[in-house]
Amino acid sequence: MDRFCLVRLAQQTFPWLSVQVTRVASQKKRRLERDGLIQHLLARLEAVLSVSAPVAKMHVWNRRPNPPSPAHLAFPLLADTAAALEDANEGGLKGGQALASIESVIRNALLMGKADYQGIFLAFVEVSKIGKEKDEFDEAPDSELPPENDDFAGYENSCRCSRQDLNDRHWARLRLKPLYRANTDNQIPFDMSFSASPNPHRTLQFEWQDVQVLVPTSKPSRRVQWAQEPAPAAHVGANQPSEADNEAYERVETLCTLISGRYGSLLCLKADRDRLMVLREASDLVSRHNAQHDASAGLHLGQVLEQFNMRHGMRPVLAYVLAKAVWYYYDSEWMSMSMTEDSVYFMGEILEDEVTYFFKPYLSAQLPPEGGNQIIECRQVVGMIHKYPRVLALGIMLVEIATGRQFEVEGHPDHWDPKTVNQQLLSLKKHLNSGEFHEDCRFPRYKAAVSKCLDPMLFRNAPFNHRKPAENLEQRRSILYSEIVDPLRQLIEGTGWDAELDEIERTPLVPKPRAKTAPKSLASLTISEVTSPMAQESDSWLEQVAVLNQMLKRERRKASARGTPFKIAILDTGYDENASAFDVHGRSRKIKAWKDFISRSPNPVDTDGHGTHLLTLLLQLECPANIYVARVTESSKTLKSAERSIAEAIRTAASEWDVDFISLSFGFPRHIKGIWEAIADAVHMKRGAITFFAAANNDGFNSREMFPANLGESVISVRGTDRAGSFDPRYNPPTSSDEPVFGTLGVDVLSDWPRVEDGKHMSGCSVATPIAVAIAVMLLEYAAARPHEFELGDLRLMRTRRGVFEMFKEIGIHAGDRRYYVAPFNFFKLSEDIRLAKMKAALGRHPERW
């Protein structure tokens, strides 16, 4: 293998090698952000290997004829690495095997705890001498270059609607992507959404018209030709529409008229020099238009950071997407307002009557008025330290993403006075050095990108000239890419997060659990409200279930599984529709019916709070089911007189609502005939395909199981455990039969409570009951997403009481004395084959399968 091929091999293979080193180091708790030497290695090598043209007089280090100094060979790892390079140079190993050998040496050294990072660095030290000196300004790779005219906002797009004031203009939302790929016609598709009416905030008409704009790239397609073949004549009128295009497209006279049409389909536009053309046939695009936007304004970045969790790695990817967008559109109309948290939006999508937010950021703007907007790149104001509002605004967003905190400042960076700019700059630098960043944002490259955003002298070598604004503009864009965008790109590639860029856009965002309640004085606490150290862990428990439920819903959608969502009825004290859980947009859609069997109120009401706590707990868990709420009692004090309302609600839930599960977080010390008959009627009406869940008791061994939890074959009795699965003596009464019993989280569970701002921690079997229902729904959701493994008849059996009993027994952890701790985590950690085997084993024990 000659030296040039070896360098090319290193260039092609190093990103993969970097990923391997990073993963192993992270697994061994040697996190890269805390280890400067290995980080230095990766940064140095990535910078060097990105150079495409090595110098002619290069020297690839090997031990013949110019061996390294004896001091270098003092590192055993270095010697092994040198041997691998020598093998590659002499043909002993071919292709990727040479670098695989190096990777193996590094991996084994890390695993054995014998890593010599200086040795790793020196193993490639000669490679650092290969390549030309980098230019003063790094250029973005060809694959990253913007299209020929990315300012397609200017294609006859000025808003010409009649309006009462300047703000009565159509809203535009431009989808920001991690990757922009040209199609076979060298056109880059841009996805956009426009408000069908001007200023929907005033009209309250949030209807969105989805549009895809095809913009030609700056480079013509390359044509392979034979050596003897004459070169083709220059194409006259490049990017002019062909005759076929003229037949398929028609000119857009005014964009306002087009987007106001409310077509209910995706419109395809093509940028043709200084005009827009619309594809006449929209039917061809129906398959691509698979997302219906919610009729709302969406959530801006600040709201998303406040309300949703992001899994490890999503924050740096989001930072990269936003930084790339600033660079991509830096000198376009889209930057007529600097990007801030208030101009980056996430739009809800309606899936199965549920609003879900995905990892899809949009840049929000208004169509410019006729004459356009004034674009401010540099504010040359006396006393202002940082004069580039777009770059400063990007820095603010990167810090907000890393900390999860919003910076409340009035106005826009374009209009801040010098004092505000200077104070913000100081505050941001303090946050940068405070250690408050999330773990996946503590990498040196992330902090370096933020630091450059906050550097007032970023463009010192390409200063702005207010007399000639276009002067040095491309150099400033190059600096922006090399100093901010590229470090973030290197970070997500080096950690392997780039492997998910295509898939991450279909990743739903998971709402955060409720904030914890401020501690009360000991004198005011009741026994069930005493918050132990386990409370924080209980919140984490709920959050993990919510993440699993989002994944299950996503699986079912991808599988295009048949059937409607499963249905749950909660019979309790009602609910407060102003609870904080409903602040997450779209959650109220999950409530499909409400009926008050006490005062016949047409609107939701809860004068106690117990029902609100249980319902919002299901919402926190992101339970993939439709929910039906029946108010059967005002409080626990009136429960004794609620026999008739409970029986009536059970029959309504089975006959009118056709639910699959009924949650009863209460009980009676004696058998009640009317309720027993209602349960029997419901089971008969549903031919067994309904399961009741009831709280066992909250008095420990002082009393036995309550009714109806003790009905055996009709009801699943639920006990309470802590987060670790230990059965709490208070919530574990003696059993009334010899069959196994089940328990799940029921200790220190935080959820909403009327008129209590931060919610309330509650404990007991009544709290564990809706959680057990949610776990049953999870198992059915898993099966429903696999129609090739489970038929509709299987799903019916799983909804029976015996079906749930066998599934819980299969996935539960035996805690002794016929008790099983039921939690979804261990089950979903298993391989797919084992999960399927367990589910089918549970089905096989159903009497109808005997």
C-alpha cells in the first residue's frame, strides 16, 4: 500500500474509528469532556484528515528506514500502532483492516485500563504533518453548500393582502433540517408551511398550507463521458423550464392567493429564476403528505425546552441544526430577523386524534411587505461590545439548549440597547463557565462553538463595512462555518449521533414530569404525603415509562397497525380541566368522554382532587389510550352512598363507551351486590374482553382486601410498591385467595392536584391502580404493533382479566409470598425474540387456548 493510499484510507476511516474510541471511553466512564488529551487527539486528527490534498513531500512514519525516537517507543501502545501502520504500508493488511487493527489496539487498551492517550496521539503524529496549511478561512464541503438561490423567500413572496396593520401578513414556517440533499435533477427540496390567513393570532384561524419548494443547486450535474467523445455544447439557458415542465407547472402570480386556497394537500413549487411555478397535479404528492398539522401556533423553542425532555445527544444535534441554518441563510431574507427561541417553532402533528411534537424545528417569519425588510447584519452602535445580533442570538439559543433555561429579555437582539447587549454577553459567558450544561453539551467542541458565538471579534479578519455591506460577506460566512458549525458537526460525528440524523426527525418529544412540590412543614404533613428520598426516583420511574410509551406509539404508527386506540375508563371524583398536565398541547384530546353521575354537571369538575391526581398521572405516563372519565363520588367521605352511581358508570363504560379497562381506585369493606352485578353484566356484555383494576387496601395487614379487588376472576387487585419494587407493608393486605397478586409503583407519586400549583405527592394502592392499567395498555400496544405475530383474536384475549393476569405474571418479578412486582423496564430490555416468546407463553396459558 503506497503512502498516498494510506492517507486516503485514514481520511475515509477515521470518523468510524473516532466513534469507536468515543463509545468505549464513554462506557468506561472516561467521558471525553473530562479528558482533554483524548479530546485533543480527536480534534487534531479530524482537522488534519479533513484536508483532501496532501503535500508531495510527505513522510508516513514507520520503523523503516526512519524509526521513531526511543522515547516514542517507550509507549507499548504506540509500538503496536506503529506495527499496524507498517503492516498496512507493506501490504500485510488491506483496506479497512489496517485501521481496524489500530482501533482494536485502542479499544483493548481502554478496556484493560491501560490506555496511554499520549501514545495514541503520537501514533498519528506524523499524519499531522501531511497536508497543506489550512487557508485563512475554512470552506464548507461541497455537500454543505447552499443552493444557487436560497433566498426563495423573495420569489414574488411579498404579502399583498389587505390588512388593518403591518402585522396582518401570512406566517411562514421553514423546516430546518440537519441534512439538505439534492434530488436527481440537482434541486434541493425545502419544506415550508404557510398560514392560510394573514396574522392568525388576530383571526384565531390556525390553518396551515404545506408547501415544498424545489430550488436548483449552484452546480450542474456532472456527466460521465468517454475520452474520445466531444465535449457537449454549453447548455444555453440553464435552469430554464423544459417543455415538459411548462406542461406540468404553471406560474404563481401571487403567493398569498395560492396559500389561501386551503387545499388540504401538499403543494409543490419550483423556483425558476425570479419566479415560482406550481405543479398542477397534486395527486402525485399525496403519499408524501402524511402529516396533518395541529390547528395551533405550535410551541416556540423556549416552551419546548421547558415542557419536554430530550434524550442524550438530541441537544447537540438541535444546536447543529440551528447553527447550520444561521450559516445557510445568513445573507437571505430569512435572516431579516435574527433567529431566537421565539422564532424557532415546533409544530404539533395530529396522529390518531392525538397531537404529537416531533424533533422538527421550523424557522418562523412573516412574509415581507412589498418592498421587503431591512436586513441588519452589524449594528455599529457606540458602547456595544457585540455588534452582530444574528451570531449573538445563536449563542443565546445554544446556551438555552445546553442549560434548558430561557433567558427572559424584552425585545429582539436587533433592537437591544448597548447596556442590554453587554449584560447578556456577560451573563452568557458566566453560564458557559458555570458547569450548568447538560451532560451531552459539556464536550469541548460544543463549548468552543458557544464561545465563538459570544466572541465580539469573531469577524476581525473580515470586518463589516456599512458603506459596502457585501464586502467580506462570504468570508464572514466561511468563518461562521469553520468556527461554529463545523465544530458541532465534528462533535455529532465523533460521538456517532450523526448516524441517527435521518431517523431523529421522527422522534417524538417526551413531556417532562411535573416539578416537585415545595416541602411542607412537618406539622402539616399527613402520613401518606410524607415525601421520602425515593420521591425523586419515583418521578424518574414515571419519566422512563413515558419514554417507553412514546416509543411504542411510534412503533405502532410505523407498522401501520390496524385497530383503534385502546380505551380506559376512570371512575373517581372527576377532574379539573385546568390542571397543569393539560398545559401540554394536545393532551386534552385524549379525554374522549366525561359524565357526572353525581350532580350531572356537563363540564368537568373535581371538588376533592383525587380523580385529578389519577387522571393526570395517566397523562404524564403518555399512556397510548383514549380516556373516559366518570365522576361517581364527591370524595372518599361520600363513597358509601355512591353504590348506585358506580354501578351506573360501570354499565355506561362497557355499553356506551366500549372501554377495554376500568380503573377503580377505591374499595369497600363489604360485598356490594349492585356493583358486583354491574361488573358481571359488563364482562358478559363484552364477552370477557374487559378487565377491571381495583385498589387492594391501604391499611396493611390490619384488614383484608377490599371489594371489588377481592372478586378474583373478575378484577385485578393492585398493591403498592416503591420504585425498587419492594412491597410497602401499608399497601400490601393479606390475599383472599391462593393465586399470585401484583403490585407496582404506589409510593410518593407526584401528580396534579386542584389549586396546588406544583402538584401533590400521593401514596397508596389507589395511586398504583392507574399505573397498573397503563402497563397493561403498554403490553397490548406492543402486541398491536406486531400484526404478523399477534392476530386480532390474540388482542381480544389479552384484554380479558385472565389475559392480563398471565401477562403480568410473565413480565413480573417474583418478590416472594406469591407477590409479583410489575414494571415494564426489564421486559423491554429483553431481545425481541424473548419478548415475543414471553407474550406468546402468557397467551398459551389462557383457558381459551387449552
